[in-house]
Amino acid sequence: MRAVTLAMLLLTMSPSHASAQVFFVQGEDGATGERGLEGPAGEPVLDCIDDTCTLTQDLVVTGSGTFDSIEAVEADIDALTSEDLTVAMSIWLPECPSGYVRDRECETCDQIVLCVRGLDEMVKVGDFWVDRYEASVWETAECGGDQYGDTDDWPTGIEAPFPYHGSFTTPLHACSVRGVTPSRWLTWFQAQSACAASGKSLLTNAEWQAAVAGTVDPNGNTEDGPCLDRPREGPHNPRLTGTAGDTPGGVDSCISYWGAEDMVGNLWEWVEDWYGQGPDSGADGSQPSAYFGDGYWNVDAAEVQGSSSPFFPATAYRGGDFMSWVESGAFAMSLDSAPSRRDRLIGFRCAIH
């Protein structure tokens, strides 16, 4: 029985990944009776009708194996008239976080890597993922129900189901959703809890600095530019998500090289890191009852505390807000506030590692 030799294709790879060579085999899948390349879990990833094949899922390439050719029995291949068959793919598709799928419809996806889970959108930064937009907090994991924090409307207080200290009885969920006011008026503890409830975490200071790269910085003495001169709903509100422009890393957009939007000049963003060391924070070294009387030792208290704690150290937030003007930017950082602070000018975004 005559065999058909299948040509080998070298994929176009992302610059941050090593090249790899793979074979695309259009043949008979004995397990399912369907034609197509078998994926890592045994599912076909090519959906073929006659001699036209389309991908049914993202293809993840690892390793760097080299091969000369692969042979398939002619009887196992339908509608072929050529001795050689190449099923081509033009771009390497990196793996999305668990539960997310690659968005191939976005207009800027030739520049950024965007994955979505329902309404939740994340972009790839190096080897981790970051919320595309400043986070909004929702009642359900599907980014549905009531949104909290677009105004000072939290069901909070120390005794509330989602309290200021973050030790919730009812979780709320952080999502990166287009077309909404990003959530604010929440403590670091609430932001951290909302990220965790969605399978994410707050960015570290170093990760935030990596993700903001390429965002236009409003330096000098001007008060315009893409990160400042954006439409707002009112003088005391941040911009709606998804209004930062069109071009990642472009001079006319407030979008980073990686596709993270409005990291500068919209809301300050909590990051994971705490700072502060000094003499004993108090005679008894303990937090107030709202924070369960937990002990604190050798910590310099931040200047701005929440209403319930006098002792917390500084927690970093980054980027500046819509009132900071030219002092906002990719290197703007504040260490004056404790994690117990809540403010109309402080929001957050999350990461997945």
C-alpha cells in the first residue's frame, strides 16, 4: 500500500519561546472515527471537511524535537490527490490559564495575548497573566449579579459578610470586565480576598512594574495625554474600562506593551507588598479588636490608617489616580497608607501565575 509523506512545518513562535517543530497529520482517528490532529488529552484539534481543516482548540507546542518526515497510509487519508500534504498553521498559540480560552477576534491580538473566561479578560505578561482592565468586584464568579465598589456601596463593615479585614463569610469575586467603572473604596484585605476567590492574586510590586512597561508616561508639565485626557463620567470618577485607546504601547493609548489598560492615572492600584520595620508599634503590641487583637512587633505604622487600626505598616499602591495628573506614571508609588485604608482613588488588578 502506497504511503503519503507529510511535510514538516516550522511554526512561527513568540520571541520569548524557543522554536519547535511539529507535524500536522490529517488522518483517521481510530478512537473517534474523526479526522484530525490528536490533542494532548486525545481530543481532535483539527476539524476537517474534505481537504479543509480548521483548529478546534489552542495548540500548545513544547520541546524542540526534530524529525525528517512522517508517513501515513494512503487508505487512512481522504480526498488527497497530492503526494505531499502540509496542514499549515501561521501562529503559535500559548496556553491560557485554566478555564480561559484564547480570544482570536480582538483587533489587537497580533500584538497581545488575550484569554477570556466569560466576561473576564486577561493578558499575558512574560510568564504570568494580568487583568486586562482594573478590577471590578462582583457577586458571582461569572462576573454577574451586583457589582460592588463602583460607588461606596460595599456590604461591609467589620460584621458584614465581606468585611474590611477580608475574612469573609460570603466571597465576592474580582473580574477584569470591559465597560464598567473599576471598583474602589476597598481595603487591601478585600482586594486580596476578591482576587483569591477568582483563582488569582494581587500583583507583586515587581510584577506591576513589568506589566506597565510601554504605557505612555505623562511626564513634563502638561496635563493632557492618553492616560489623563480620557472621557470620564464626572470629575470624581475614574474612566470606564475599555476606553484607554486602541494600540498597545502606542503614543495615543493608555495601554501597556502587554495590553494592560489604564495602569497609569486612573486609580491607584494595590499591590501585594508590605513595608515597614521599626520600634515596637505600641505598648501592648496588639491590633484593635476589629483585627482580632493580633500582635504586632517592630513595625513602623503607616501614616494613613483605616478607621479600625492604628498599627499596620505601609502597603504599596502604584500608578497614580485621576487627580494625580503629571505625578502619575509608570514609576509612581505611594507608601503612606496601611492595608486597612479604603479610598475613592484606590483600586486594584489581579494576576494568575
